[in-house]
Amino acid sequence: MTAQASTAFDDAIRNPDNPDHLMVIKDVPRRIRVYAGDTLLADSRNTLRVMEIGKSVYDPVVYVPEADLTCTFETTGKSTHCPIKGDASYIAFGGEEIGWVYKEPIPMAARLAKHYAFWPARVRVVEGD
């Protein structure tokens, strides 16, 4: 690994019990819109992109602030725990689970608080104007 590559993850949030499990949170500098079919779910210029490596290299996911949602979601009652983000609650739209939110993430992932993420296969994400 080159010196430049070793600094690429200096700002990564790492699992204290497994340093190979990490994520990087970046601001998205462009407008993001999220759709379910033709319904606009979110429209934001304040989105975060999370890149995570855990059991595998996961596809990047956008997290939209709650203030930029354009509709109301149902809660599913499902929850999971991530050691670098905290407890996720899952959301549905039209009866289908479409995403999740960390309402109160653990301190090292505080930037994700009240940001909603969506399953890429269940929504359409448009980046840019």
C-alpha cells in the first residue's frame, strides 16, 4: 500500500472490535432525489454518502436528512444493530420495506442521526439537477 492510499481511510470510522470493518461518511455536493415509482420520497442538497467495508465491500448508500423527506413512511417494527452505526429502524412505503434510519446512532456515527437510507433495488436515486 502506498503512503497516499494509507491516508485515504484516515478519517474512517472503525469498529473497535474489528478494525477491518469501517465506513467513510462524505457530503454529497449535488442534489439528490429519491423516488418510489413516480412518487418523490426525498429531495435534498444536504445528503451524506456512506461507503462501508464489513463482511464485504458494500455499495455506497445515500442518507437523506429527515427534513428533506417529502412524504411520511410507515414503521415496520424491524430493527438491527450495526457496531459502527448503532440501532436501525426500518421504514416502508406502500406496504413495502424500502429503507432504514438511525434515529440515535452511536456517538462515532452521530452525523447519520435522523438521516434516511433506502434500498437501492426498491427506489430510484437521481443525482444532480
